[in-house]
Amino acid sequence: MSHTPTPQLPATDHEAAAVPERSPDDDNRAEDTAALDGGDTSEEPRADGKAEPADGKAALTTEPAETKTSAPQTTEAKTAETKTSDTADKGTAVSREPSTGVTDEADAAAAKETDASTTQQQTAADGGTPEPSGTLEPSGTPDQSAEAPTPHSWRERRPGLARALAWTVTGLALVLVLFALIVPNDITKFEPARFVRIPAEAILGAGLLLLLPPRTRKLMAVVMGAGLGLLTILKLLDMGFYWTLDRPFDLVLDWILLDDAQSFVKDLAGENGALAATIGLIVLVAAFVVLLVLSVLRLTRLMVSNRDTTGRTLLVLGTAWITCSTLTLEFSGVPVASHSAATLVENRVEAVRSGLRDGKAFQKQADDDAFADVPPDKLLTGLRGKDVLITFIESYGRSAIDDPQMGEPLGQTLEQKTKELTDAGYASRSGWLRSPITGAGSWLGHSTFLSGLWIKNQQRYRNLVSGDRLTLTEAFRRTGAWRTVGIVPGTQMAWPEGKYFGLDHIYDSDALGYKGPKFSWSTMPDQYTLKAFEELEHGKKDRKPMMAEIILTSSHNPWAPIPRTIPEDQVGDGSVYHSLQKKEGKDPTEVWKDPLNVRDEYRKSIEYSVTSLVDYVAKYGSKDTVLVFLGDHQPNKTVTGENPNYDVPISIVAQDPKVLDKISDWGWTDGLKPGDNAPEWRMDKFRDRFMTAFGPQAGESR
């Protein structure tokens, strides 16, 4: 077949520069694609003289490319080519051939016409009227009206909202980090001035993060965030301990007290409520640590992406901190320059070290015992033949007597009970002891009173019960002149320490045989506890003298519901209290909504315990009965208010005048209510004073 060259049209300089010469294969492919895409269906002459099919379908040819003649590129071919390119860009089945030589500007212009053509075809398919497609813009002129890509994420659809949310999250992260650094660890110190300070830890931490390499920086940010989370949790624990015990949380020794806290919540909200609260607390703690880690990471990324601004800001804040610290500037009495977080960590590290050193110092004190070598037959000779009842009333503190709201009605009760004892032939003396604890930790107060050592924490308690220090109860047992028993209704599990305290027999909550409901934290009412003691031990015939340690628990928080005194013949096995509790008991959740109600219920619980004890002694006591009763510690700050003292009242009651004569030089007040001018001794001093007063009789030697 002969090949007749097709004359070429002259091209402008611009076209020559922008569009390379096309091959016949390119033109044929473009025309085929235009037909497939639904382009112009009119017949178009071909170089070989044949016409295209009128149905718009491209004819397939098997002729070699050399036999085809080149023809001027038609508008339809251009359109088809651009549509082919556009279709390939959109991921359709039509593949882009190797470079066609068309410039980027030409592609953009052709894309516009292709989009318009596609829109017209879609409209026609839908039954509508196609809109004019417009004309092809000149090559090299960008299409300013081309549609932007459809945004797929909500941030692209709503950029303003996304920016506002990002700034909000960043602001919350900054507030959370600052809160963790400057919040006080004592809830009573919450005041606005403490939240407008400049924390040195934040300035130094931010500067350190900027200096570190990327990987180390990210790791350090995670460590800092976790550290802040743990520090804040420690502060929250401190708040609870300051509120209940008037001291911070001991990182080594106080974990055991969390079990008591759970018991308190169980009494307040029930078992399910306590379980839910425990799970919620664990989740909250974990979430808080995670939030602080994420907050520090977010702030770190922001600082690194704005190094210059961050550097200038840190320089200004550092200068301000140094200036405020040097000039000791304060706001409402609170220093503006803060380093409270670092100080707290330093104090806790020192507290742990002191605790470790305290073990050796305590052991030295325990070994120095003036009564360790006293022969048994020389101990407590002034009380031989007497029944000695050492009784602790839970949370019976000085606030119950001194506070105007509580002191007046309780004072009337104490006066009335003093008169009842006098009518029964008893006399009494009262004074003050300073407990090592307040709010909770009764066993520390008990062991301080009995051992003559200052048992201020769990470590000292453990060291005490693992040693051989002579306790007051053990001194009675060692003489062989008394049977020693323990009445401990609050003990609901094994208590191996009871053997250390020298008790021949221990009656815990199970051994006392109670069949009624709990009242508040207490497993049984005090009236029942004393009745059980009478039936199980004190009321037995032909028994030897006894020393009994009795723990009365009805005045344990949350002080609701409280039992009431009922006729003794109705007490029975305690089953009667089921109906009484439902009919008369108060809901602790309701009581604790108002501190005034809490204080009033606390006062009523003390009145109930004192009444139960005095009524028992007046009825079942004798000329050989000696009663020593006291509080173990003050109640928590809901009752005492801020900065309570640690004093508790103590009274000694006896019919035999010789007993009270032996303590006549103590300066105690007559009656069950100690006077304001009565002596105030540390509780650990009582053992030695008591054993000295009731030691060898005149003319006897140790």
C-alpha cells in the first residue's frame, strides 16, 4: 500500500514549544477513546477515505501503524485525549498511555471540558436538559473555576470548628498540667491565690524537653506525664489523710488503712456501692495518669513546632519567677514563685528515710523498759482481788466535751451518769490523754496506751507486736492473779497480735453470738456487747478476778444508724435489733449531706456508749470493780473542725476508796467529765504512771 504524506499545518511558536508532534497511533487511540466516551457521533472522514460508524463506536483495525496516514488533530480527538487522561487520573478502567506530550496547562483546560461533558451526559441520562459545556480555554490559561476535591474528613468540612476544638484541647491540657503542679495536698488550703502561682517545675521541664533529641524527648514527656499523674494521686491521698488523720499519707506504712476506708464506704453506701466506688476509683486513677501523659505530649509537640515563641515565653517566665522569689512577692499570703511539687517530693523522700531510721530508734526505746525485770508477784499489787475493766470508747475525743454544740448535751449526760454511779456507791476521777492519732487507726491508740510507747504508725505497731515489750494487759496476766480476756466485737478476722497483748481468751464478733444487724460500722450495739461479756465471762460463779480489755464500737463513724438503749430483757441474741434498725435507724447517706447532722449523730453515739457502759457497771459491778475507760482518738474533721487537738478523756471508777487514793496526786477532776484545768498527759505515759501507782504496797520492794 502506498503511503501519501499528509501536509502539515503551520504551527505557531507557542504551539511548537508547548505541544510535541503527535504520532498517528496517538491520534487513532484518542479518536477511539472519544467514541467510547460518547463524544460526537457524526461521521468524520479518515485519512484512508473511509468514514467512522455513525453509532459512535470505534472501529477496530488490524492494519499496522505504518499504513495509517497522519491527519490534522481534530477538536474531537483533543477532547477524547483529555478525557482519556482524566479518566485514568480518576482510577477508571482506561489506562494512561505513555506521555502524550501535552503540557500541564493543556491538561487542566481539557479537564474542564471533560468534566462539563460528563455532567451533560449524566444530566441527559437522568432525563434532564444538558447545560452548555462551554468552550475550551486556550492552552496555558489555568482554570480558576475548577471544582476543589470533595473534603472527606470533618476537619476539612469545618476547619473553623476544628481549630477551635484544637485550641480548647490544648488549653485543657495546659490547665491540667498546671493543676497537677500547684494544687495543694491539704483540702483546707484550697484558695484562689494558690492557683495563680508560677511553678518552677513547669519552666524547667519545658526547657528540658526543648533541648532533648526527638526520641528522648518523647520518652521524657511520657515519664513527666506519668510522674505528674502519680504526684496528683499522692496529693489526693494526702487530702483524705489530712482530713481524717490530720497528717499526710505515709507511702510505706499507710496502705493498710485503705482497707478501713473501703469499710467506711461500705457502711455508708452498701457493699455494691463500695465495690462500684472501688472500681470507679481505679479507673479514675488510671485515666488521670493517661490524661496527664497525653497532655504533656500535646504541649511538647506544640512547643517544638513553635520553638522561638516557646523560648521567649520561657525566658520571660523564668525571669518573672526569679524576681518574685528574690523579692518574696506574695498574693493573699501565698508566694507567687512556686516550687511546691518539688518540695513535696523532697519531703516524701525524706519521710521514707526517716521511717527507715525510726525503726532503730523505736527499738532502742522499746528495750528501755523500767518494768521488764520486775518479778510477777510485785506487779500491780495495789489491785489484787479486783476486777479491772479497761474499756475503749471508739472516737471519744475532747471535741465531744468542749464543742458548744455537742458539749452541752453530752455534759448533761455525763453529770447524770456521775450521779447514778454515786448513788450506786462509786466514785470517779477524770483527766486528759493525748493520743498519737486522730480520726482513725484505733489500734495505734490502744497499743500506745497499753505499751507505754508512742505508736504513731503501722511500722511501730509491727515492731511492737513482734517484740517482748511488757504491756499493761500482759502485766496482769504475768502475775497469775487475773484471768485476762479480750472483748473485741470489731475484730472480724484472725488477730494473732492478741497473744502478744497477754489475753488468755479473745471474744471476737463471731464468738459473741450476735444475731442482729450491723449498726453503722459496728458489728453489734454496745449494750449487747456488755451483756454478752456478762454472760460469757463476768457473770460466771466461782471465777477468779479478771482483767478485761473491752472495745466498744457503736460510736465508730459514720455514726448512722445508731442503736438506742432498750430494756435488758429484750436484748436476747440481738435479733430484736432488726426491726429497731428498720424503724428507727437513720440512713448514713442522708446524715452525711449536712456536717451539722453528722456532728449531732456523733454526739448521740458517744452518749449511747457512755450510757451503756455506766449502766452495766452500776448494775453488775461490785466493791471489787475498777473501771478504766477512755477514748482512743478524736473523730475526723467533719466533727472536730480544723486543727483539732489530739486529746481524749479518761476516767477511773471504783467503789473502794483506796483505789482512787492511789491516784490522788494526779490532779484529776472528780466525776466523769474532766475539767479544762485537768492534766494533759501523752497517752504513752499512762502505763508507767498506772503501774507505779498500783505497784508494791508500802514496805514492799521491787
